[in-house]
Amino acid sequence: MIPWYLISVAFLGAMVQAVTGFGAPILMMAFFPHWMPYSESIALVHAIAMAGVVTLVVRYHASINWKVLWPLAIPSLLIGAIATLLSISLKSALMTRLLGMFLILTSLFFLFLQGRMTIQAKARNGVLAGLASGICNGLFGISAPPAALYLMNGLGQKEAYLATLQTFFLLSNVESMAMRSAYGAYQNLSWGLLLLGWAAILLGTLCGNLLFRHLSFSLLRPLVYIFVAIAGLWSVIAG
């Protein structure tokens, strides 16, 4: 039986990420832990998301700003490794509830505070954003919020923002996948699910790119984050 729920979530997440720079792992992590063990959820989300991330990195590689990226990426990778080991050792039910609270806070932030906060593009701020992103990625498989906020203000051009953010995701995902693979998270991986997820991600990325100039996401983004907040509340209650 084809898991249409997984395909739908991956497709919508990729579509949003192609336009805004992030969104796919947030949306997938809101639901995957209810369908499979927590650690396997993060492993599968990162493996699926790689298809969209690599596609965007290849497309916009000429616009990557390495000077802005490294102060963000290096501390994120260092602290992310520690956070990943911690998340592997904690119980699935606890991590699911913590994830739910994180999703609620993330949704509230992007719904009400994102446009009111600015972070100057200084190396010190990049390090702080990187530390926060590493912790979020290691524990919850989601590194976007702090990194996106920093890069959105640090890079003036849309292409540079998207390319640099996707490269950051690529580095974070590779590290997470390597560590989780070493601890057996991919031993029971269904290649059928992964291939379907890749197909959904690639199709969603393509649609997001095609609709970028014609479709306003000013309404879609709030609806997505309200949906994520509800899923987070569900995670807190149901565990």
C-alpha cells in the first residue's frame, strides 16, 4: 500500500522550502514520529530532505556565500554532534513531547515575531545562530529557524540566501545521517519509503520553483505553521 500521507507531507514541505528556503523537515517531523520511532523519523526525514536540498544547492551553487556560511556552520556541526548523541540516548516518548513543544514555539515565532526581529550579519551572531541551529538539528532534526533568521538579514540577495541556507542544510544533514547511521538508525530503512519520499520532494521542489513567480505564499505560510503548531500540540498530548 502506497503511504499517501508520507508523500503528501513531503511534497507540501518541499514546495514550501523551494520558495521560502526551509519548511520540509519542520513539516515532516511534525508527523513522522507518529508513524515510526523517533530516531528513525529524524533519519528518514534527513535522507528524504537531501533530494530537495541537493537540487537547490546545485541550481544556486554560484550564489553561495561561504564567508557568511562558515561562522554559522562550524559551531552548528560541533554542537550538533553532541546533541545528536543525546537525542539517541533519550526515550522516544520524551523526545516526541519535546519535539511537540519545539514545533509550537517555532510556529508561534514565525507567525508573530519573524518580521519584527533582525540579526546583524556579524560573525559573533553567526556563531550564536549556529549553536542554536546545531542543538535544534541534533535533538529535533530541524536546524532552520535560527539559521534562516541569521542568513535572511545577513544576505541581501534572494539567491544568495537560498543557496547559502541550503548548503548549510546539506552539511547538517550529512553529519546527522552519518552519526545516526553509525548507531543503526538506517538498519530497518525501507528503500521503498525513501524512493517515494525522494519522488515527492523532487516534484514538490519543481512545483515550488515553477509557481514561485505566480503564486503568493503569504497565505500558505501562516496556514502551514498553524498546521505545524496543531501537530506539535498533538505530539505533546499523545507523546
